[in-house]
Amino acid sequence: MTRHSIAFAATVCVGLATLAMDQVALDGLDAVDGAGSAIEAEVISVVPSGAAAAPAPAQPEPRASGEDLRPEGGLHVLVTHAGQPLGGAEVRAYLRHRAEVLRGEPQWMLAGIAATGADGVASVAAPAGTYLVTARSSLLAPAHAAVVRPAGEARTTVTVALVEPVAVAGRVLARGDGEPVPLASLALCRTGMDLLGAVPMPAEECARAIADTWGRFSISVAPGRYALEAAAVGFHGAHLAVTAPAALDVRLAAGAVVEGFVLQPDGAPAGGAEVVLTGGDEAVSATAGSSGGFAAEVEAGTYTVTARRGRVAGAWPSPVTVAAGGRARDLVIRLGAAAAIGGLVTAADGTPLPGAAVAVSSPGATGELAHAESDAAGRFAVEALAAGTYQVTVAADGWSPASRTGIALLGGERVEIAIA
């Protein structure tokens, strides 16, 4: 892989600290309206070193495949087994679409379901876009493929090969004493598809299992790379990368609880606010109820606690430390004017770089507070950040990660980052 150097520049634009801060769209990086000043920050040059079941969406009924039923345009999916067409397989096509930046992650929309005919082909009417195509058939492991359907193309063909399943199996144990954790829930989600990058699979496409009373589990999947998530009452969840087939022990740490309330700027309960805790191996999130109350189960440790709702955000003023089995109570976070980070990612010749990952975190803490991905024009935006100090890391294929720490933001400020 060709090595590049990254120029990492940041410009801080200070806008009026109003609660009605202009929203930053994914495809635009206009300056925040209002009087303000611009502060040029230093430029850092970096030289690369090298290269729990969720509810399923509403689903249309499967339909048999046949020449008289197939649309002229759309996805034509060939499902095979052992190199031969496979009839009677169920095919699902998910269209990737970009959700509001506040949600952080791209979302999926079920475009359609179809059944393969005797020729192994199923068709789904589909507009242009990036798709995840899945296929499943009795006694075989579900399989997945990612495909881009170009605008103007009459028919986009993709082949999905089904194989015999292999097992990801093992035990769920308590970290420390090694005792079995009964009835733990596990989810295994496919990763490693280059076209999708770090985009998570639709939740309903993850394989799931419940550990028995001895903590034992087994999940049948196709060979490949997966993200394994395990959770149990009284324990902090674990997240592991595994390659199927695999035999492993999953160890869960005793859980702790952080709880409190989120208030709107006027003091009213901020029901529906998202609360994010960073400091552990992974960021932990919780949603405030109608009374503004929230409770998050975490591993023992020290955490930064932030909250956001719509265009306002806030943070608990100091790190929160909680012991195993302990509880941190009565945190009250009042939301105010939010900060935002946006920018443009380009190659050295000015060509936009889509798919670059931008992560925002608290300095010295693991786990992301928020992240975004550059779009087809190389633009990105992360909104609804609480006033505070942040670290920003940007990575793209062929480039080593570039990061900047100590980015201090007041309510209403916006940082624009350019990488070339």
C-alpha cells in the first residue's frame, strides 16, 4: 500500500452561544451564523507507518422468483450452494442510508424480501445506493454480500454463496473467580466486508444465543470475521472480535451503575436525551426516560458523562469513579448550547476521500463520544457535543491515523478539520 503523509489542520469558529445553534448538515460546512472570530490552530503533520435481540423491521412478504415477476431494474441476486443455483432461499436487501448525525451511525432500511426460483435467482426493486444482501436456507449458514448499485444501471447482479455452518462456541465466565455466568445473552454480527468498512450490520441479521446454566453457548454461522457481544444481569457487557470457527471463553466483569437526571435548558426533564459514558473499553450509552432519569450499567472505573438531545448538549463537570458493584447517584446534567465538529477529507490532489472515519473522544479516555464518516464529497459533521475538551482522530484507507488533543470548546463553538 502506498504510504502518505497527512496534514491535519483545525480552525475554530466561534459563533453566538445561542440555544438555537444552526444545524450542520452532512453535505455542508457553512460557518455558524452570528458575530464571532476565527482562531487559527497549529498544523500537525503526521507520517503514516503503513498500511440482546433487536426488533426486526416491518417486512414485505417473500414472493416467488420468475421471469414474469422480476422487475427490469433493481438487484438480481444469484444464490448458490456448492457452486450450483439454490432454489427456495430467502433473500433480503438492505439499503444503507445516512441517519441524522446526532445518532452517530449509519442506518439500514429493508428494501425488500424475495425468494429464489429454481434458477437460484431472486430480484428486488432497488434504487441506486449501497446495499447489504443476505441469503438464508434451511440447514445452511446465512451469508452476506455488499454491493453498490450505480445510478442509471438497469440491473445490478450479485452472487451470494451459502455454505455449511461452523460454530463459535465456548463459555461465559465471571472475570476474577471464573464462575459460570448463566443465561448470558450473546450476539454475533458479521464484520470485515470492505465495502461497508466499520458500518454495523442490521441488528436482525446478527446470530444470537443464550448461555445455559453452566455458561455454555454455541452459535452456528458461516466462516468469517465477527463481532461478539455478551451481556448478563449484574455484569458489564463484553465486546470481542472473533473469526469463525472459534472456541473461546468470554469473561464478564462485575457491573456498576451510574445514574442521574438530564434537564433541558429551562430545567424541564429532558426525556429521550442520549447519555454517553466514556472511560471503559467501549463507550456506554443510555436513554433518559420521560422524567429525565437515566441509569447506565458500566464496568468499575472512571468515566466522563455527557448528554445530548436535539441541538443541545451538556456534561457532568468532573470524572465519575464507581467501584465494582457500586453505584454513582444523583448526577444532574443541564443541557445548553452545543458545539459541533465538521470538515472535509481530501487526497493530496484535492480529490474527496469518502469513507474516512472521524472519532471524537475525551482526552485520555477510551471509547468514542461520537463519530462520523465522510460522504461521497469527503464531508463529515458531528453535532451536539457538550462544551468541554476533546480529542479528534481521523483515519482513511492508505493513511495512518491523525489526532489532535486539547480541543477546548465552549457552547456554540464549531471546529472545522481539513485533511489533505
